[in-house]
Amino acid sequence: MDTSLITTSTALDGYRVTRHLGVVRGITVRSRSALGNIAGGFQSLFGGRLSIYVELCENAREEAYQLLIQHAQAIGANAIINMRYDANEVMQGVTEVLAYGTAVVVEKV
């Protein structure tokens, strides 16, 4: 799938939606390791950017995003509109990250 055809908008300029295939999603659940928590706690003592947690969050979002794309491709989509992320703490230290959107088939106009 061409990632330029994934948008948070409800439409893609220059394309016409020919079929709506429904909601697609990619979900991952991640936890912080004990060592990651120690390193993050140490970083927080000095303030500023907590690179340990930034990397964890970025990896979780990327995994959810790739799973979203796989789900859309599996049902025949060539684009995703109205794409969003959501995150929830399942339990202390365990976070669910969800990427979701509407799978569509588009054609260039």
C-alpha cells in the first residue's frame, strides 16, 4: 500500500472513493521492562526528553500502524481514510496502542 494514500482526512485530494470496506485496525500491547523503568526513572531525575519512553511509544505506534496496513490490504483496500491512534493503559506499565481508520478503494481522478 502506498502510504501517501493513508490520511487522517475524510478524503484524498485527486482520488475518488469507489468502495468503502469498513473499519480496519492494528493493535499492540506493550510493557516497559524493569531496566527500561530504571533508565527512564534515571532520565527523569534530570528533566527534559525521556528518550527511553519516546522510543517505546514510537515503536508501539509503528507496530500498530503496520498492522493497520496489513489488515487493510488483507480486505482489498488500497487506501485508508480517517486514520487515528488511541492508547489506553491496560494495567500499570502495560499500554495498548490502537491504529484505526476506514479502509477504502480509491482511483485517481
